[in-house]
Amino acid sequence: MITLNVNGKNYNVDVTPDTPLLWTLRDNMGMTGTKYGCGISECGACTVHVNGQAKRSCVTPAGSVVGAQITTIEGLSADSSHPVQKAWIELDVPQCGYCQSGMIMATAALLARKPKPTDADIDKTITNICRCGTYQRIRAAIHLAAKNTKS
Amino acid sequence: MTNRLEMNRRQFVVTTAAVGGGMAMGFALPASAVVLPEPWKTPPAAAGSEINAWIVIAPDDTITIRVGQTEIGTGTITAMPMIVCEELECDWSKVNAEYASGNRSLRENNVYGRMSIGGSASVTQSRPFLQAAGANARERLKMAAAAEWNVPVTEITAVKSVLTHTPTGRKLRYGQVAAKAVPMRLEKDPVIKHPSQFNFLGKENDKAKRFDTPLKVNGSAVFGIDVKVPGAVVAAVKVAPVFGAKVKSFDAAGAKARPGVIDVIEMGKDKKHSAATFASQLNNGVAVIANTYWQARTALDAMAIEWDEGDLAKISTASHTRETLAALDKPGGAVANKVGDAVAALKDARRTVEAVYETPFIDHAMMEPINATASVTADKVEVWVSTQNPISVIDVAAEESGMSKDKIFCNTTFIGGGFGRRGVSDDVRQAVFLSKTLNRPVKVMWSREETLRHGTFRPTAAAKFKAGLDAEGFINAMHVTYAGHSSVVWRGAALGNGVDDKNKIDANQLRGIRDIDYALPNFLLEWHPVQTHVPTGAWRGPGVNQNAFMYESFIDECCVAGGKDPLAMRRNLLRNAKDPGWLKVLNEVAEKSKWGKPMPKGSAQGMAMTIDHGTITAAVVEVSVSQGGEVKVHTLDMAFDIGHVFYKDAIIAQIEGGTAMGLSSALYEELTLRNGRIVEGNFDDYRLVRIDEMPQVNVHFGGLTGGDKVTGVGEPSTVIVPPAVANAIFRATGKRVRSTPFKNLDLSWS
Ligand code: FES
Ligand code: FES
């Protein structure tokens, strides 16, 4: 049994410490907004925030984030009002939508660190995979979110 | 008023009469909810009146429109209701969508028509009956108002959910008369609008947002992999890595001793299936059942399994390629196209050009790995699955459970991509088998590796082209020999299903060569089928996604040999084209891309065009290649002819997204065979383009020919990117690219 702080609440979960955070969230805590795409840190579908930093939860042992502040897509905002979510809605970014939780979490972490990212920053940081190919809109939405974020 | 129902021709009318008597089969939500996170569920809240199988209207004017095709990311859950709205003349801000029930469709004589998706065809094939459904409801609402006011129906107009008696100006809202419209019957079906008469589609709907977006930005959209069914256990599965091989032994006891593991079950032990169901059969393998996926997965990974692989394990990419290339040199292929006498003309030609092109197996690599959940009980089977084809789910679940189809309920979830993979229900078969065996609900989950190695892959194909040029340098003869496996039939079926049996041609696989409107006075296309033990299937733009690359690259070779500009060459080839769309699309893209503009050294434009499911496409890309051989695609300009624009933003989204997929297939994608199995397993060795490689996509609408043409745009950009990029690479480097993926080629220059 370990205790995890997710979206501001403490949860006692019955997993071995080496269980990936991804499966702990999905199977043990019922939070399925965080997605499984590869399990080897290649695609970013499983991106969450750990103490504000983007982390790929499929390769993050649950035991390694005990005591940390974990934020998932469900906790990014209460009502989809985060500037990144609003920009995503404004530009209708998602197609199938499967990669988008990870894309949004990666973007939110980038903007927290760098409120006005350049295209080069985006190329370097947003390394998630979208098979539907929504990249052009993701880039536009990142710039839009940056524009709409009060600094 | 006579009650003249035409039972077979207009099923949606029948439904109202025969089944519901109308009331309360549908329900509606406040407009803010629009689509439920679990889209298969019937929205709760106020009861409404079901006007026909597609349309439910609540007293507060909320309208729920049922969608027959599942939302896979192309926008169907928004675009299909838009088509109904065009005829229904309703207030779009009060429209909700929900999935139509596949089970109901079966029970009610296919009331929802075509329910599978693929082939860019959602809009094309559904449009007439969605329009008819909207028109039918509109006219009956008018009749209800006419009855209410006791006036002739011809004096009533319907605009934005309001019925107006024109002479007096009296008004009624749809919600006020919906219940009364239910029993109304039409003497004849109203004539539906021609696309040129639309006032909502392609116009007012331009700013409309997609219904599913809000659910996809907060993690609430439920995909198949997210489904929670009470009491369900999780199965991690592994089938024989060599397709068609058998399980010899496995260490069940060891796996069962691990935490959380409930059972270990062999699947598909003595199963025999017909060739036609190969891709959806229960392949021989092992399932580890546990409380959570991680418990099941780690136990499966740790388990020793021995396989009986036989001779199939001798097959490799090298042996398969040898066989394919050897077929190209065999005489007497089945003739797919013949005009004039290409063989004789080639003998007489002043100059000939010859080249062999090849394309590999590739996977759909949709982001959501394969999964399915089933609950088999004594009286029914319930399935929850990300599927492109609910009808195949019902077929397969019925066959595997032994229950009749009316006992099968398919709950279609949101779908994390499909691209042709999610239509055969092999996942559903496993889930039904395991649920039946364990007597409890089971969620089957494939790892990424299992998903990538057990797809229904795009088949390999190779083609040998010979062209003869005339004195001016234009093409006057072409002989193409084609060797490949069908993409619409699977191992064991020689040529069947969807294939021109008489001539032994897979017409589908030859699209992009046999249906191009180029004027070639002497043309011969011959097909040699190549069999493989690898399961194959449709991949976004079947056939065309490899043929456009091979054919349009070869046309570019002819341009070079004949000293012709690619634009001039294509204009010449299109001199007799019956469809004006060909030249219109070509000219549009040439103009918008500024074809022929000067480019710096190491950079170039590349041009290609093709047709896919009736949509003519032309593209120009700008590419730079570093001296070390690294390719960067900067822009893609694309023009196309789909006739009319119905939902502009969704069209642009499809073209943008398809470009990324086409670029991945050109640069990186390939599955290799070693010892009879697929080598690649995950995104580390099956690379896809990321945001840093995404070109700027410029979509041009000036190629549209209007008229009666209505085709789709889900596939064209995917198929056009590889040849356009290959042709640009040649112009930038002098290196001709004759196979995909380009990552395997040395493109350095000096
Ligand atoms: S699932 Fe974690 S990076 Fe792909
Ligand atoms: S939207 Fe489908 S994978 Fe990104």
C-alpha cells in the first residue's frame, strides 16, 4: 500500500512500488484520462505533471512519486478552463483525441516554464506522437494559449 | 390523407410506424452536453418524440440526431447531424448527437444503412439517406402545424426550428408540435436538396464547433481501453508471433503463482475457420487473466511459451521480396487494363524508360492499442469496443458465442484511431471467447508490441514500369507489371471477396494505376498475385497509398527522360480526361504553390496527382535535403475535387492529419519479417513523424467542380505525399527514390 497525492487529494493504493504510475492511475484509481500508447516513453500519451514537470507515467514507478504533487488531465482544471484546454477547443485540435491528454499536459508544463515558446521550443519539447497528425493545429493552439495566458 | 408507406425503400419511416408508434424511444439532453463521454449510452433527461429513427425532438426544442457511423476522429459525429440539419431546417445550437444502435439496425431491417466506416465514404454514402431523414421529419412537422391551425400544409415554412403560417404570421416551435408529427404520414417522400441548394452546409456551419472536442480536452471521452464494466477482469494476450503457428507448451502454474493472476487460458487451440474469416479468427495463443492490466502483463511477459512454428519460421523479408520481384518477370499476368498494343509500341519507341518500384508491409499504428471488453451471459452478449465496424462486431460475437445476432449488443466507444485496422473484430472474438470461458466480463488488452505485430497490415507491392516516349518526349506507351498481395482478402483466400474473380484482378489494390485518366494510347497493366502468410488489410487509401508513389514517381522519371516539365507533361497526359476535375485540380495547385519558382540548391518542389475514392488530388511539396542526406518537407500545397464543401474545417483537419500519416509512411514506416515474424515492436523501431517534422499544409479549394459530385477527403493527402516528396528529392539531389521508406536510402549529395 502506498499513498499518492493526485490532483490535490491523497489516495491509498494497493500496488507494488514498481508498478508504473500510468497503470496505478488507470487501473487502481480509475482515472482513465491518462492514456497508454507505448509503455516505453516514446509517445507521450501518458504524460502527467509531477511537481509541475511533464513526466511520462508509463515509465515512472508509482513508488518513486510518493510525496510528490501529481496532476493528471482530470485535475488540470475543474471545468476545462485552463488556457491550453481553451485554445484546444477554440481551434478544434483533436481528431480521434487519444493522444490529446498527453499533448495538453506536455503543453501546459511547457507554458508554465516558458510562457511564450518559440517554434523551436515547441519542436524540442512537444515530442509526443499523434497518429492522426494534428500537429499543425497543436502548434497554432500552443501559440494561442500563450497569447491568452496572463503573465 | 392516404397512408402509403413504401416499406423497403424508406426504412426510417417504417420504423416510426412499426416499432415505436413514436413516443419516447429517444431522449434529449440540454444542449451543453451534446455528446456523452460514453457515447453509446442513451442520454438521460427529458423525453422527446421520435420522429423517425434518426431524429428525436424534445418539447424544449432540443433535437437529438442519431449517427450511424462511429466517430473515429474525422468529425462524423458532428458532420452527420449537420447533413440532417440541412433538410430539417432546425436550429443547430440545439442539436445533440448520439450513436445509432447497431442492434436496432439489425432488428429493424438495416434502418441505419451503412454503419461501418472507411474509404472516405461516411459523407458520400450516408448523405442521401440522412438528407431524406431530415426532409421526412421536416415535412411531417409542417403537417402537424397545418393540422393544428387547420390550414394547407403548403402555406407553412420551416426555418431554424420555427414553423410559420405565412399568410397570418402565426408561429409554432418544433418542440411544440413534435409529438403530433409522430403519427403523420407522407404521401410521398420529399425531394431532397441538391448540394447547390444547401444553405447550412458549407455556409452557415463554417464556424460550428465539433461536438466531441470538449470531451477530448479533459480526459472524459471514454475509449475502448477506458471502459469500466463491473466485475470485469483483465486479459493480457499473446498469440503465436509467427502468423498461423501453434502453441506447443506454456508455464501456466508459474504465471498463476504471481500476484493478482486469476487464470491462464489457451486461446484458439483447435479452432478452424474459413479463409474468409482469417483476419478475425481466434489465433492460437495464451491469455493471462488478472485483476489489473499490469499484473496480467508482467505475468505474461515472464511466462515461458514454446511455439510450434514449422516452415513458416523460414520466411523473411528477403525471401518474400525475392518472390515478389520474381513474379514481376513472369509472363502472362492477369490483364487489368489494356488499351492499344503497349508491347509492340514499346518495341518501336524512340526512347524507353524502365524502373522497378517497391513498397513494404506497414502497420496502422493507431495510438490506442487494440482492446475489447465482452460480457457473455446466458441470454445476451454485450461488447464494448473501439470499432470501425459495429456490424462485424455483431457477426463475430454471434459466431464465437453461438448466440443469435439479436442477442448481441455492441457499445461503440470513442476510438483512438483506426485507419482501416479496426474493422475485423479479432479483438472482440478473443474477449467473447474469454468471457464465455470464464463466465464473467473480460477486458482484453493488447500491448503496443502485440498491436504492432498482429495487425492487418498494408500488403507489400512491387511494380515494373516500361514507358515509350514519342519524338517530342511525351509518353505514348506504358507497360506495368504489378506483383502484390490483395489488401481486401486474407491468407488462404486466393482471390475472392471484393475481387474481380473472373479476371483474377484485385481492382481495389490496383487503384491509383488503373483508374488514372492519363491519355496513354498504348497501355497494359498486368497483375501477379503474391501469396503471404502475413495478414493484410485496408490501410488508409488502400492500393493508392503505394501505387500513387510508384506510378507518379515513374511519371516523373518520364518527365526527366523526355525533357518535360512535370506540369506540362501532366497537362499533356490529361488532354482527353473526361472529368474536368483533373485539370482544374492540377492548375489550382500549380498556381497556388507557384510551381516552377526558383529554389536554392538542395531544395526543390515536387509534384504528384492521383484519384482515390473519386477524389482527384494534386499536390506540390517543397523539400530540402541536407548534403548529408537528411530530408525536410517544408510545405505541402494541395488541391482536390470532392465536388462540394460541406464542413470546411473538418476537411482541412483531414488533409493536415493525412499529410503527417503520408509523410511517416514515406520516410519511416516499414515492417520487416525475420524468422516468420514481425521484427518491429514499438515506436522506437517503428518511427512516426512528430511535430518538428510536420510541414505547413496549405489547403486550396479552387479545384472543386461542384455539380453532382460528392466524395470524401479522409485519404487523399495521405496517398499523395510519398510521390510528391520523392519527386522533390530527385530534383533536389539527383537521386531517384524507388522504394519506401526513404530512411533506408542514401540521399546525400555534393
Ligand atoms: S505510453 Fe508513456 S510514453 Fe507512450
Ligand atoms: S488525435 Fe488521434 S492520435 Fe492524436
